Amino acid sequence: MTLLPLALVVLLAALLWWYRRWKQQQNRARLLATPLTEQQRAVTMRLVPILRRLPASLRPALEGRINLFLDQVTFHGNNGLEVSEEMKLSIAAQACLLVVNSPAWYETLRTVLVYPSAFQTHRGNHDGFVVHENRHTLLGESWARGPVVLSWADALHGGLDDSDGHNVVIHEFAHQLDALTGHTDGIPILRKGQAYAGWEAAMLDAFNVHLERVQSGRETLIDPYGATGHEEFFAEAIVTFFEKPQALREQEPALYDQLSELLALDPARWT
């Protein structure tokens, strides 16, 4: 038996790679063009009422992205939770709202872990040769290349109440967008033509005002948790952008404009 020439082996491998890539692109395009079923659409509108205000022109794009998300991501229930189709649709709809009019996508995300409610993690802190174990209770967690971890009780509540300024799914998926640069630091991949100087000025000015308000014990529009760092401020600002858009536009117009340009959305005008 003769061995194939090396050049032919390389050519066949390249052709196989391109074929697989072509098939993936075809599948992606098909999913993005596929609408939800009437039953799926009813579930998302019921569990994520903010979608009722989404402009009609954006709804086909949202539904296609939801289908792509559900095809790409595997959901795992923890602590005995069985993840239902309704849970998947609720989480996917909230996550895809951030990218409904954007070229950005959660390319590396393959897994979403869902707990029934708030969950605990163990973090080790090194102190010389001693490791201290700390327990933290969380509603959600986002790792740079996945997974995203969510409390279903809080994901459900965040989706159902679209005006209280709290949404764990939007918060954690804002971190996913932030991490597309390779760093989670409050500086996402900006839109083509969006100036970094304008982004930096708006974010830093708003963050410093927010931090001063929190430190002085005054009420804040953006959740106080945003004062813990630029990355958390970015995530909480996006939650406020969707859930209290008119107030954010009035109080922090430069920040609102930057987020609106980044996501190509203007929720303050949604009715």
C-alpha cells in the first residue's frame, strides 16, 4: 500500500477544514433567518416583557439570535434543577437583547450553568503559605470564555421585572461582551467609528460620580455594586440602559449616548 503524497494529504485536510467551516456558516445563516414558533414567541414575551417594547424592525433579528444561542449553548442544571425549554428561552432572550442590533456575538460561550437560586462558591486567598477558604453567595457569575452561571430564581425575576434596575442575565452577559477584548475591564470592542476617547471620558466621568455618590451614602440610579470596579460599572450601566433608559439619558447623557452607539439601540425611545 502506497502512502498519499504529503502535499495531497495537506490539500485534503485543507478542503475538509473549509467544508466544515462552510457548513457552519450555512447553519449559522439558517438559524439567524429562522423565526421562533408562535409558542416560543409567546413564552419570551411572557417571561421577558421588555421584548414587547422592542421595535418591530428588530424582532426578526432577535428571534434569529435566540435560535443561534440555543443551538450553540448547552444548559446544565445544578443542585437537582431540571432546565426546561421555558428557562432556556428566557435566558437566551435576555442575553440576545444585548446583541440584537450588533455584530458582536458570544463566540466562545458553550455552557450556561443554572442553579435553582443563589449559590455559593469557594474562593481561596493566599496569605504567605496559608490558603484561606472564603464562601461567597452569588446570583450569577461570568467567565471570560464561558461558562455563565446563573440563579434561575433571579434570572426569572430579572426578566419579569423590566424596570427595577436589576437583571442578573443582562449583567453577566455584559461581562461576556466586555471579555471579547481578552480583558474584563469595562472597555468592550467598540463599534466601527466609535471613538475611544469619547467612550473613556463618558465612562470615567460617570463612574467617578457614581463612586462618590456611593461613598457618601447617597441614592444612585445605577446599582451601587457598580462602584466596585470599572467592569462592574459597565455591566450595571448596561442593565440601567435597558431597564431605566429615560432616567439614564437624563442623568448621564454622555454615558447613554456611548452605550447607545455601542449596542446600536435607543431604548429610551421604545414605547
